[in-house]
Amino acid sequence: MKTLRHLICAGLAFALSSSSALSQDAKEPIKVGFATALSGWLAAYDEEPHKAAVMKIEEINKAGGVLGRPIEYKVLDTKTDLTLTGSVASELVDWGANMLVVPPDYDYGSPAALVAQNAGLIAISTGASDPKMGAQGVGPNVFTAHSASQISGITSAEYAYDKMGARTAYMLEDVSIEATKAACAGFIAAWEKKGGKLLGRDTFQKEDASIAAQVTRIKGLETPPDMMFLCATMPQGPAAVRQLRAANIDMPIFADTGMGGDFWLGGVPGLKDFYVPAIMSIKGDPRPEIQKFLAAYKARWGTLPVSEFSVLGYCTIEQWTAAVEKAQSTDTEAVLAVMNQFKDQPTTCGPTSYTPEMHIQVDRPLLVSKVVDGSFEAVEIFRNSFAPDFKLLFRVSQ
């Protein structure tokens, strides 16, 4: 009997110690690693989404964490350096990160995403608009919180045709990076599908200080087009807009999402009839969830963001933690299975959908914004009706 009592007591002691260990494990922090461009030109796109992501983590921790566990995070600056990005990600993996947040660009984010993929972790880019930042490119563990670049072109074409009555267009394309080339591919596909006529197209390079030759060709058109689609980003986009308006080319200009944000508008004073399909508008966005985000951002950081891309960082953490909660685990395979089933998952950025093959948004509504008195103002929420297929997304034969 004494031996039995000892066995029972020993069993209870073991069970209690095991329970205590499990409880202790359950309280271990979840680790999120940030490979973030906090310096160099990419910081203009990465710093504010990073701040928004940190803000979301702080909100989650204040509410009790995820699965009862706090989120711990570590930030390393990639310095917009392709040679540094991979090593930064490797350091975060060695730190014990459960997932990585990587830069908002395919070229500069994919080295970090590949490190996560090879380590068996999920990586989410806050703003890459190239579908190669996903299952069809870097790998099945990699996502982007953003829409494909083609969507800004598709949205611009459909909105200009359906809402503004445009029937003729001209396209000016920066061919320096993949994102702008993809936006133009989306515009052409949607414009032709609508029955619009393209009166001409021209290109320029990131290094081109002047587009005088392109301006001359536009002004030499027999009939002025109803609108222009400008596939460009920073810093060459604003320079192109300045030269176009200085030459009295005053048709409405639509630009891809990379030209969102008020921070560059001071360089083109008096700009009018300039539109961007954006994630959100800092001024007058009609959606209460965006208004709540902006108020929280200002309270946390002392100022409103200047870039519409900021909210993508918030949604990066939002969607991953939602998947963790549903999976009841931080295990990559479990979380991956949940994210691959997202269908119009509510996020502050809008309905979010993924499939095992598609890790980028192809029909999330965008907010068409217009420059008014030196800042972008909301015009209308618009959801594209034409969704790009893989051929268009990866620009096969284009």
C-alpha cells in the first residue's frame, strides 16, 4: 500500500511538473522578426508600414497577446542593400523568429523571404506588388499583404472608362523595375477588354533626368487622348509629372499605387486631375476602420502617416495573428493551411483572400484618390471586375 501511495504521489508530482512546464511554454513569447529598410530609398515605403506593424503588436499585447502569449519583436535594418537583406534575415532566424516581415518590394524583399522559406517559416512582405513574392515565385511560405501591380492598372482603366467616360488613352511607362511594368500590363489588358483605344505608348528609364523627347511625341499626337496612365514610382514619377504639366499636357493622369502619398506633392505645386488607386486615403477616407487606424497611428507616433502604404504593415500583423488564433498554433504548416483558405478575410486593408497558388491580392477594392489642394483626397471605393490570370500576372509572352 505504501508503495502504491508513493507511485500515486510521484505520478501526481510528475503531472503537476509537466503541467507547469506546459503552462510555462504557453507563456513563452511569440517572436516576430522584422527585416526592414529603415534607411536608403526604400525607407520611404518601409518605415511607416513598420511603425504600423509595431503599433498592431502593441495593441495585441495590451489585449492579452496571441494564444495567451505576448509578441516579442526584433528589428534589423536592411539599409536598402540587396547584399545585406539575406544576412539580416538569417540573423532573425537564428534569434528564433516564428515569422518574418520583409521589405515592401520583390527585388529587395525576396532575399529575406527566401531565407524564411528555407528555414520553414512564413514571410510576409508589407507591400511587394509582384506576384513572384509568393507561392509561384520565392516559395509556398511567402505572402504579400499588397495587391498585384496589375490591379492599379486594371482599376485605373476600368474607372476611367466606366466612371469618367474616357475612351482614348496614352501610356507612359518606366521600364526600370518590375512593378511599374506590371502595372502597365494590367492597364493595357483591362483597357483593351473595355474597348478603349490606346493612341500611343512610350517608355523612360529611372536614370532619365529628362523626358523631353517623350513630351514632344505626346504633344505631336493628332488627337489629344482622354487620359494618360503613368506607370512610375519614386523618385522618377514626380519628375515626369512635373515635366508633363510644365509642357501644358493637362489631361487627367492616372498613376499606379507607387505614386500614392502626399510627401512628394510639394514638388509639383498646383497639381490637378491626378489620380491614384490607393490602399487608403489619409484625408477623408470613408471607411471607419481606416479612420480608427489613422487616429491610433497619430496617437502612437505623434503625427499622421504620409504614405497610404502605412496600413499594410498593420494588416500584415493582423492577418498573420488571425491565422495563428484560428490554427491555435504558430506552427508554419498549421498557419499556412489557414491563410491559404482566406476568402474575403476582414482586415483593415479590406477583404483579403489567398489560395495555395495565389499569395497576393487580385481583386481587393482600392480607393480612387485625387489630388486636391496639394494632398490626396478620397473619391470612391472601386473593386475591379476583371481579375488577372496567371498569364497576365507573370506577363507571359509580354
